[in-house]
Amino acid sequence: MFRKPLVILLVLLAAVLVVAACAGQQPAEQPAEQPAQEQPAQQEEPTPAPAAKTTLEVVKERGKLICGVNQAVPGFGFLQPDGSFAGFDIDFCKALSAAIFGNTDSVEYRPLTAKQRFTALQAGEIDVLIRNTTWTLTRDTELGANFAPTTFYDGQGITVRKDSGITTLDDLEGASICVSAGTTTELNLADQMAARGIEYTPVVFETADETTGAYLDGRCDAYTTDKSGLVARMSLFPNPEEHMILEETLSKEPLGPVVRHGDDQWFDIVTWMVFATFTGEEYGVNSQNVDDMKANATDPNIRKLLGVEGDMGAKLGLSNDWAYNIIKQVGNYAEIYDRNLGPNTVFNLARGLNSSWIDGGLLYAPPIR
């Protein structure tokens, strides 16, 4: 009779114990609320640096071409008594001005010594170097220079007095030889003499005037530079007939315009300026007949050269009459050569290797098409 209350009592006791157990448990810890991540501030796109101007743009804005030249080699680059420059290389500066500006007068001639020329080019003090400069691998690479087509194939020679008894290189054993510093001439001389086992004393000077002056003063037994330079300088000697150039040629000296690395358009312009003079001679287009050729020629090669058809000038960034202006105002290669170095000058230099390929020479221009 007491079981029912007892059962109820036990149930109540169990319930109390369950509630107590639950009360002793700590509630599960809720994860802390994470702060919202800040979105990175949107960065502004950097303003692109203005593109560097091309050499052609700089030249046009300036209104003139700055051409590095020689001022002491008659026939090539020479400062005349009236203050004007004349010579074979000077005419190529004029040709470049004609191609760009349509006239030959938009040129500043910057006289440079052999040691100054590459520094001036690298520093941007000149736009182009057209100054009896030899194309070599190291100049093409280490000096950051690009050589346009060779305009004059030359070779190094040696001048001596006729009464010296010197007739060959071997006769220069123990001699002193005047040479300009910073030139391939100085290095070629050392190489050739070492190869032949000839002992000599180099007497080195900064400029061509100093070098030839020392030779004429008797401070050295011989004088060396490119053969064209020897002919040119000899024309200034008090008694040219007392001197002679030895027969041996010591080196290959391909001379031509030079520009800086890094501006392909400018390199193309200088390159094709030279080729235009070659092409003019090849097709018989000269300063006297160029207007007739422009009006009447049916040969597509001549019509493209003179801008009658095609769009050749625009491809260079020039007007289509760029080559016409060169030939009309300066002439083709033969005219430039003959005017400065040919049979009607004191130099009377035979064309030789500097003839067009159609005459057995080395001057060869790719097609203008």
C-alpha cells in the first residue's frame, strides 16, 4: 500500500537531480563575432609616362638636323675660309636635310674630333654622325652605334717623303709614325707592324691638323690614315710633290653614316637616304634630268623612287617626294662623288670599289618597293 507514494517520491528525486545536473553545466561558448573584413582600397591605375619622342620628331620640332662632321679633311669634311662646310660627307648631311625638310639648308654642322664623335652621338648632342668613320664590330655593339650603308670603301695607307728612301712597310723598321688618337688607324698600324715584326715608334696626336703638322715639321718619318685622307691632307701640304703614299693597304675601312641604337625609324631614314643616291645613279636619274624623269618615266622603279606612284615616303615618315628632293638638290651618288673627289678636283680619286654594282663596284641598293 506504500509503493505508489514511494514511486512518486523516487521520480521527483530523479527529476531534481537532473535539473541540478543541467544547472551545473556551462553554456557552450559561442564563437566571437568576426568583424567584417575591410575591402582593400581600389588603387588608381598609374598614369603612363609620356612616350619618348622619336629622333624624327625631335629634328622636325627643332627645325634643323644636327650633323656631326669633320672640318679638317678636304674633299670629305672641310671648314672653308668663308665659314661654310664642304665635302663628300657634308653632301650626305645635305641629302638627309632635303629628305626631311625639302631643302639642304636645315642643317647645323657640328665639328668633332675622332675622340669626341661617339660620345657626342651617345649623348644625343648630334642626330647623325657623317664623318669618315669606320664600321667595326665593337663600334656596332659596345658603342651602341648603327651604321647605315657604306658610302666610301677605303683602306689605310702611309705617306712618306720621296727622298726618305722608304718604299715599303719593311723600310719603316725603327721609324717614327704620326697617327691620330682614338682611331682604327692607330690600332691597325699596331696590328700590321706586329704581324710583320717591324719595330716602330707611334707618335700620337689628338687631331688631324696636329698629326700632319708634326709630320711636316719632321717630328716623325711617316704619317698614316685612310688613303682618301692622305690624298686630302696632301693637297694642303706646301709641296705635295715631295711626298708619296706607299702602295700597301693596311686595312679595310668601310666609311658611312652612323646613328644611335634604339630608333629604327631614324635608322631606316638615314639608310634609305643613302640608297636613294645609289638608286638614282643606277637608273640614270640625276639632278639635271630628275624633273623630266618625274613627269615622263614609265619604269615603275623610277616612279616609286621619285614618289610618282606608291607610298614609299610615308613608310619612312617622310613626304613622298623625299628621294626626288635628294636627287634634285644634291644629286645622285655619282654627282656627289665627282663634285668632291672626281676627275675635276685636285684629288682625282678613281671610283674603284666605290662604283655602282652595274659597273663592277660594291654600291648596291635594295629595291624601293
